[in-house]
Amino acid sequence: MAGVAASGLLAAAVSAQSALECDRTYKSFMEKMTPAERARMPAERLVALNRRAQRIYDACRTGHLDDPKSMFENLDRAMR
């Protein structure tokens, strides 16, 4: 019984850590886009980029991504 409780606590700690990682990587990505870059970008592209970033973030928060940082780096390269 104690082993089950301990593994549950470990899973919760890992989940909280990954949620923080998701938050950090999403925030970092969004802050990289300067207001000048946003102003130069066509509205359709900006909307598509924001939607893609939100999808990556949502997948990360639900535990469907192991490495959200690489996904955001790929999105950043695609943006440039």
C-alpha cells in the first residue's frame, strides 16, 4: 500500500514538473516574438503561428509531448 502511495506522489511531482516546463517553454517562445516582428507578419500567419503554439502547449500540458522545447524550437525556425 505504501509503495502505491509513493508512486502516486512521484507521478504527481513529475506531472507538476512537466507542467512547469510546458509553461516556461510556451512563455519563452511567445516572448521571442517582438512587437516589430508581429507588426511585420501578415495577420493570417500570426494567427496560424499562435494556434500552432497553443496546440503544442496543450499537448504538452496533457502529457502527450516528451520534449516540448524541441517542438517550440522547430516552430521558431519555421517562423523565421
